[in-house]
Amino acid sequence: MAVINAPAARLGIILSSGNRTLEPYFRALAPAGLGIHVTRMRMGSGGKRNQDDIAGAAQACAELLADAGVDAIDLQGTGIMMERGPKGEAELVKTLSEATATPVYTATQSVVEAFGALGINRIAVVNPGDDAAVTRERAYLEAAGITVGGIVARDLGDATFEVTPERWAADAARALAAGTSAEGIFLSGSHTRMVEAIAEVERATGKPVVTSIQAALWAGLRRLSPKLGPRLGYGTTAPADLGRLFAL
């Protein structure tokens, strides 16, 4: 019979209903002491749902995760948060935190925190979405104080998982070439295999890389570090394939 041991800390995740990548990556990459609990919602970015409906759904999901006794909640909805902008996002995070008596953060806040920790202010971006998604992303990042240089947009629709890490690495090189003086690279999109490209892109470009999944995991581990222990719960060293961010 399998034996289930209580984790040192529990992270709740509010995930887009169609996302099939974040859970397996989090479970594969997280330290052994982290318990991961996920609930899903229809995010509705791109105007498919109004912001009040999205906020209500997010609160319902956060309350379900709070029922499970999680220690922090990650709202992994980059598109809907970028539409709100940093100010509207912060207001929603405050509402959810107060409603659940649980610390809440978002994937987009995680990305901004990650670039801040790396000392990076100007970035190149690779986005799997269309021009509208890129426009929202640029507006959000620049409102958060990050300058966006070169951008590569793929307009992949639902075919994002089919793109190999090698292809994302090539796109990162294109994004760097399209801009000037980028200090780091943002591989945007938690429904992709971008996280597998981190080490290769950093090796090939010499620039730190941040992805939506990697940053959200890192931000959660930072918040839970008092329970998880040294090195974000990994002990001696964090996984090298998670890049410079996890070496801080």
C-alpha cells in the first residue's frame, strides 16, 4: 500500500481549464517537500469573459483551495492579468488574499519579481500568441517598469505544445536580434514546452531566461521557504535546468 506523507508546505494553483502542461512540470520540478493542489477555471482572456465574472470565478477557486489548507495560492492566468494591468491585478490579488486568509500571487507578478531579482530592466520576448496578445503583454510589462525590446509572436492557437524546445530557443535568438541591449529573455506562455528550453537559451545567448512556469514555481517556493527550508526546499542545489533564477 502506498504511504502518503504530509508535505512541508502546500501550494494551491488556479489554472486555465485547458492547460495540460503546468501540472506535470510543477510536479516534476518542485522540491520533494512541496504539496501541489490544483483547481481549474475558464480564464476568458481576449474579451471572452468580462472582468467581474473572471474575478468571481477566481475567488470561488481560491476559496476551494483554501478549504484544502494550502499555504499560498498561485493564480496562473497571464492573459487575464495582463488585461487588468498591474494595478487591477494587485487589487484582485488583495481581494482574494483577504477572502481566503491566504497569500495569493499571480504568474505575471512572478515574472516581474523574477526579472527584478535578476537585476533586469530590458527584455526580449517570445510569445506563442497573436499580435493582440503581444500588445497586451507589452503594455503590462512596461506598466510594471520593464522595457520590452525585440518580440517574436508565433500566433499558434491551440498548437503550442507541438513546438519543440529547440524551436523556442531559435525564437529567443530571433527576439534578441530584433531588439537592442536586452538584458534577459521572457519566454511567455505556461501552456508550452518553453520551460525545457531555459538551459539551452541561457547557454546559447548568455542571457538569463524567465518563463511563466519557472517564475511561478520560484515565486511560490520563495513565499513558502520558511516551511520548505534552505535553497527553496531543494537542499544543497536547485535543478540546473531551471536556469540562473533558481541559482540566486
